[in-house]
Amino acid sequence: MKIVYQIFMVVATLMLTILLVSGIRGDFASAGPYLVVFFFAVGIAIRIIDGLKGYTYTFLIFAAVALSMYYPSCFDKIGDFKLSALITPCIQLIMFGMGTSMSTKDFAGVLKEPKGVFIGVVSHFMIMPLMGFLLATSSGLSDEIAAGIILIGCSPNGMASNVISYLAKANLALSITITAVSTMLAPLVTPLLMKLLAGALVHIDTLDMMWDIFKMVIIPIGAGLLFNKLLKGRATWIIEKVMPKISMFGIMLIIVIITSAGRESLLSIGGKLLLIVLAHNLFGYFFGYWTGRLFRMNERDCRTMAIEVGMQNGGLASGIAKEMGKMATVGLAPAIFGPLMNITGSILASWWHKKPIEDVSGYHHNERSK
């Protein structure tokens, strides 16, 4: 099997060489196939490297995005069927998968750590929306694209934050509970925040948005919880093996559909939007962590706060943008935020994984636990 990964590494090196030559010649128009194969080959090749194999999915998304940028018509429609119609079902499938991995015990965590959950949820729905509003209104971007920046800030946490919390040696139980609570509150909180912060930029029908989020979040998560309860222990392979892969494919499909639809806007403002989205994400980590410090939370909980505040449910935000009928504009920031936060989150988790846990008093966690 090792030889297969080595072959992909050789292919990636060859593609990179061709891309460099194309860049020197200024022939970017014909570089599409080589860029797609490069990202795909790197994504497969790094699976042999322990410290990098977690980035495989990210590189596959890059390959898919490159494909949709160079060949947007492939992701517009098949025959008379518009592929954008798949976005909402994909979100529902992802939320169903989230529900199958949850149980009522996740919500019982509110009783065990009410302070941490309250601070986490409130901080999440304050810091990211306000940062999104400040960045959007000072960006100089068109109203609808700016509204997309606010939308990603008003969205709940994503399941990716739980994985990153685990890797960062954060408080996984607290992370799961904050994600669960913020997701269940989204049908009420997200539309109200959008009306307040983005109402001057785009028309926001609060009740319609509440219903859209309810059908994309609450119904499928409830079905997933029921599925888990009824088939507990008898469908483990579906919950642990199949659903995560389906969810990853669904997120990738959503991203490429939105990328192809907003291709022209991305070509003109893509670099600027990327920097704004990156700043939004990093500000979330920073202010989330120091909010934990402000409330004298221990180091593990501060790390959890940083991750839960900084990481958003980009897929849900994309689905909301589609339901608004503004996928190619409002949907751009969420489409960029999702892959980007996985990269920054993985880097942050790797850095924290190597650092000893200290509480706010400066004592090592493992020393105090003896």
C-alpha cells in the first residue's frame, strides 16, 4: 500500500512542476486539470504521513473547488435538473448524521456544566455575529456578499469543532454540549441576529428563515436522535463509518455548487473575501479563548471556548443562502469559511496538542490531577 502513496506523491510533484512552468509562462487558463490533479494527488499522498493525513479531506475540497472554478458548467445542472436543488437535502442529510452521533446525554451536559455551556453559547452568538458585522460593513464589498459574512457569523457551531476540541486536548464533553445547544437554538437566534445586523443589506424574512432552519436542522437531527435510540448498538457501522463519509461528501458537493455559481464574483473579489473570512475565523479563536480567561475558566475550557466560538456551521449557512435565493452572493463567505476553518482549526489543534494543560493559576493540569 505504501507504494501507492509514493506514486501519488510523484504525480503531485510532476503536476506542481507543470503548474510552475505554466505560471512562469502566464498560461493560467490551461492549468486547471493540473491543479485539480495536484490537489487530489497531495490529498492521497499525505495519508502516509501521520502529522498530515488529517488534511486529506481539505485537499480533496481544494481539488473540487479548482474543478468548479475551471469548469463551472459541470456543477450547474444535469439536463434540466439544477444541482442547486441538492443543497437543502444535503444539509438535511448532514444534520441527520449529526443527530445519529448524538444522544440525550449530550443535552444533559447542560446540567453538569451550566456555567460553561451558558458562557460558550452566549459568547458564540455575540462574538462572531458582531465581528462579522464589523468586518462586513467596513469591507467595501457589495451588500449581498457582505451579508454572507454576517450570516456565517450568525450561524451555530459545526460538528467539526468537536473533532478539533478532541485533538486540541480541550473539554470534549463541553464542546459537544455547546454545539448541541447552539444548533437547537439556531432556528430562533440566527434569523433574529440576521434581521438585526444584516437587515439593512438584504431583505430578511425572519419567519421564513426560522422555518428554513427548522426543516434543515431540527427535523433531521430529531430523526437522527430517534434512529440512534431505536437502533442503538445495531447500526454502529452506519453511524460511525457511513454517515461521516456521506456528510463529508455532502459538504464538498455544497461547496462546489456554490463556488461554480459565484465564480465571477470570486474571480473579482476572491482574495479580499478570503482575507476577511480568515480574519473573522481567527478573531473568533482569539476572543473565544480570552472570554474563557475573563471568566476564570481552566485551560481546557478556554481552548474549548476558542474552538466553539471560532468554528461555524458553514454548510447550514450555505443552505440558508440558497433558501434566500442568493446562493451566488450571500453563499460565498460560508463556502470559503468551511474549508478555511478546518485548516486553521487543525493547525491550532496540533499546536495545542503539544502544549501542556495549565489552568488560569498557572499549574500544570497533570500535576494538579495527581
